Amino acid sequence: MSFSSFALTGAPPLFRHPLFCGQNRFPDRARYRDAFSGIFERQYYNNNGPLHEQLEARLQAFLGVRHVICTSNAMLGLLVAIDALQLHGRVIVPAFVHPGVIQALRWAGLEPVWCEVDEHTHHLDTRQVIALIDERVSAILAVNAWGGACDIGRLQQIADTQGIRLIFESAHAFGCTLPTGRVGGFGDAEIFSFHADMILGAGDGGCIATHDDELALRARSIRPSYGLEQPVRIVRVANARLSEAQAAIALMNLDDFPAHQAHNRMLRTAYIRGLSSGIEGLTLYEPSGVIQSNWQHLIVTIDQQAYGLSRDRLIDVLAAEKVYARRGFPQGVHLGTEANLPNASRLHASCLELPLGAHVTTADIEQLCELLARIQRAAPGLRSRHDS
């Protein structure tokens, strides 16, 4: 097939308007204006204001947990939880993970212990966790990736038997449901993100969800509420409070969660339909471990040999067509270590996120799926042009 019809080789881009990854969901202007009018009338912007308090209460009910502690972003939420749990030494983490998780551990003075992931689920390989536990390990930090969930029951069993803590980084899993309940109430704590990429967006923000009263008290003391409901019992504090503006947007997106979840599912169905004829070397990821996903990510893996192009080269071709796909995670944080982690290394090289969110339509997806097939058929020419 000729490759002269691609924008990378001089043709006009396929899409007039760019397609981005991420949910990017904001309330309509009228609701936004009404919510912010209240903030200006009260002249109360931070330090656990009424919208912040309302959001925590509603999230507790939604997630089915005793406590939700909102934070200004998810990384600070993870740092507060780590400090509240008084972790030390080493923490087991999946080798296929967002670098922000590792940055939080390093910031807290903890050493990550890389654990292999399952090549199909992208979650911690529980068969390998036990072998990594020694007297220096204080916790397992598992990630619920791509709208799915890891083997929570098995990880809890391991943590209980070994007497260590269990935390879940659940930025991708807000609103997802397991047979045993909604994601949010497992382990010692779960961390969620309200970044604009996520289905419950607030521009940015996050929260800690837990059933542990003492942990919640310590977390609230670390993320201070100066002069408010409880005494500060911890010397070290992090100003990680969520603003009233963030809380207002999060509350409106929480109201709209069912509609956003349904929209994501509709878009995913369009991808399934568009890819149903099969594109050699491209495999659609299916969220695992849940009976209901939030469908906020559309993930595929690219087999370079079968597809004809590497994942990174495909990203370049798509970007020229104004399709801004992304690597599954920005970088392989485990790379350069001596650990033998073939699954994680393959996923870091092959995992691709395609656009799915508020500004993507089913018509966009139909065109995009056709484009992916055309690129695969033209891959030899595109590859030789790049190599030359």
C-alpha cells in the first residue's frame, strides 16, 4: 500500500480537530458559574470548607468506606498515606507503574522492590510477591490499572500472613466494582486521583479512602486543618488540602458519574466494533478483576514484528494525523536495574493508550480504527521511509 496518503509523508491530517487521551470532563458553564458564585459569596476557599466537607461525605457513601481524606493531588495523597502508615524500609511495587508512584516512595525515603506483572492483566503477579518479602519490607503497594483490579483477595491474604501493610493506588479504578464490593474499601488504604485525565476529575486533586479510624486521624493531621475538628497529633505536616474550587468540580462530576461511565462504555463498544475485523499485531486490553469498569482508558498493545511498526513509531504517525495517543506509562521506571522483569519491559515498550473521553465521538473512533488498519498495511513503506 502507498504511504503517500499519510500526514507524516505530506498529506493533510485526517482529523481537523485533535483527539487527546484523558477524560477531560468539566461541568457545563452554567453549573460551573453557579458553584463558583457560592464560593465567592462565602469567601471561603480553603481549609476544609463546606464543599470540601460535602465531597468527603459523599465519597464515603459512594465508596462505602468509613473515611475519605481529600488532598490537593493524588501524589500528595499517597505521601500522606505512607506517612500515616509509618512505612519504613522497602515497599513492593509493580514494575509496570506510573513514575509518580515511585517518586512518592523515594520522597518518603522508601526503597521500591520491583515485582513482575502479569502480561495479560498488567497487575502484580501475586505468585512472585511472597519471594520478595523479607524483614526490610513494610508494605505492598499494588496498582489497580486501566479500569480493572488486581487480585485483591490474594494480596490481602499475603499481607495478613506476613504482617505487612497493603495499599492500593487506584487512580484508574474509581467507580469500578468487584464481586466483593466497590474499589475503595480494600487494604489499609486506597488512593484515588481527581486529575483531569480521570473519570472523577477536578482539574487536579485526590483522596485517601480507608476504614481505619486511627489512620484517618493521622492522615488528617498530616494534611492539616488548622484550628478545626481535631488536634494536630503529628509534627510533620504537608499542606495537601483540596480547595473549594476543586471540590465544586468534583461534586458536579460525581453527580454525572453514571452518565460519564455509560459514555465511556459506548466509546469502548465503538472501538470493539471498529477493531472487530482484526488488525495484525494490535491487541485490545480487557479490564480484569472487575464486574463493572469505569472504562476510562482504552489500552492496546502493539506487537512490533506483527504490526510492522514499533509502538513509539506508531505514536509519531498518529500524531501527524492529530491523534495524540500515549505510552501506557511515561517511562519504564524499573529499567536500568538488574531485575529480570520481561513482562514489565515488554509492556513498557508495547502498551498504547488511545483517545477516549469527553471530546471523542463514535465517528472519530470509526475513522481512527480505519486509520490504524491502513497504517498496519502501509507499515513497510512507513518504516523504510523512517529508516532512510
